[in-house]
Amino acid sequence: PLDLRPMVVASLLAQAGDHITTWTNKQMPYGYTDWWPISVQFCTAKPPFDNPKVRWAVSYAINREQLVSIAWGGAGRPAIGPFPEFKKLDEYMAGIKDLTDQYNVLEYNLEKSAALMTEAGFTKDDQGYWVDKDGVRPDSDLYAGVPLFGDLAPVLAQMLDSAGFACAHKAPNDVWAAKVDGRASLFLFGHGGATIDPYDTMQLYRKAQVLEMGQQSWGNITRWWNDKTEEIAEETNKTAMDDPKMAELFRAWMNEYYTNLPDAPIVQWFHRIPVNTTYWTNWPNVDNPYMNSALWHLTEAIVVYGLKATGAA
């Protein structure tokens, strides 16, 4: 794996904390916030997940605080949108607190979930699962690769199954392709978009990036867009980052995002990369953040140049 899951890190620190440490030393969340916040993504080109009511019903069925507590041992934070918690993006999000309060994706509410499914034309069968007018259960299996999502996915799948969505965690050999070629109706994925300018995340929901079902649509993995978001994204691309108009454009785009919910935000993503201080010190960390410590990034050379030998035999 790229890094270690939080429960594994906690176990490692308990056994070898005298010479193993993390970005946040021995404190949770054991890593730094990455640019890849995770959502339950929907294939919005497939019924019934082409219906925002059904997508919101899924979101209301997720207890994000419980998810972090059980799957991550408390070592993490829920996400309220498709953006990482970075300084400039936090400023944008702070400016729409009324919207995030109105469209509260953190709300766990099985009554609201059930009401929306009923409005969408679903009833429950004799086993308590949602079925359409023909008595067919919608394909609600959750596709998520292991080990990357091996902690989150089983807990999420159980939550959805308990809420009436016939859901099991699926991880076939080609799970990543299945997520983006339309086979998976629900899947876990991150947002490789904005770090400073929200436009980069808007680009993940563009019409031009939507491919036909069966093709791997890596550019727009939810296959969702609408005319309003297209117009907003075009205008954002022509607007300077320090222009006050950016706040208005961001608000308008986020209103469309929350109204339609093409994916249900669940957690901020962290890089949890334990390091061994026996032979080398001056690893970057929360107190000395001279570089991120992702060894699969091109910036790892800067970390190597910054290390100091201890002289230990």
C-alpha cells in the first residue's frame, strides 16, 4: 500500500514507539491532510442513482462520525464537501456556511433517507430492502479497492445494508476499472482536484469529460454535470483568483453540488506514513513541515536531502 491504515499505525506505535513515529508524532490522526477527500461516488448515468433524491437517501444513511470511530479508531475527520481542508479552500468553504448548514451532509437520519426513497417510488420487500415498482432491488454494492479502503468499505457497506440498500463490499481484481466504466453504481474514490483554486475540482464534473458507459471515464467519474455548473466553471476559468466575484461563483457552484449531490462526502484523506528514527532523523512532521512525506511523489528527493544520520550501527 501507499501508506498504512490508522489502526495498523496505532498498533505499530504501541509495539515500537521508541523508534517509530508519524507526521503527528504519536497523536492521531498520524498523518497530514492530503488533497484527496473521499466520497461515496455515484454512477449518475444509471438508475436509480440518476435521481438526486436517491443519492441524498444514501448520504443520510451514512453515520460519518461512527465511520471514523469504527474504521479509523477515531484517527480522522468527516468531510463536508469535495475539497481538502487546505487554507485557501477553507476560506471559500467558510464563506458558504449557510449552505453547508442547509445541506448538511454530516446528518445521519434514517427517517429522511426512507422518506426520500419513498418519494422516489421505492418500497421495502419482506426482507427490509428497497425495491422499485417491479420488486427489483437496485444494485447498491459498494466497490472499493483493498487495502486502500479495506477499513472504510466494510463499515460503510454495512451501514447502507442496514438502511435498506442491498449493499456488499466488492473488490474484484479490476475494481478500479469497474469504478469508472459504469459497472459500479456506488464506489469509493477521492477528488484529485483543487488545492488553492476551486476551479480544479469543478473540472472533475465537466460535460466534456463524460464518456460513454463501458468506457473508463477517469475525467468525470460520476458522469454528472448540468448546464449551470458548466456556465459557472467557464466563468470561473476567466476570473482572477483574487477577484471578489470568485466567492459568488463558488457559492453558485456549491449550491448546485449540494442540491444534486453527485457524490456523498465522507472523510478527509490523510497520508499516514510511519518513519523509523533509528538511523535517520529530521523527517518532516507537523513541527517541521518542510515537505510532505509521500514517498511516491516526486518531492521525496527533498525529504532524502533533509535527513540527518544518527550514526547508529
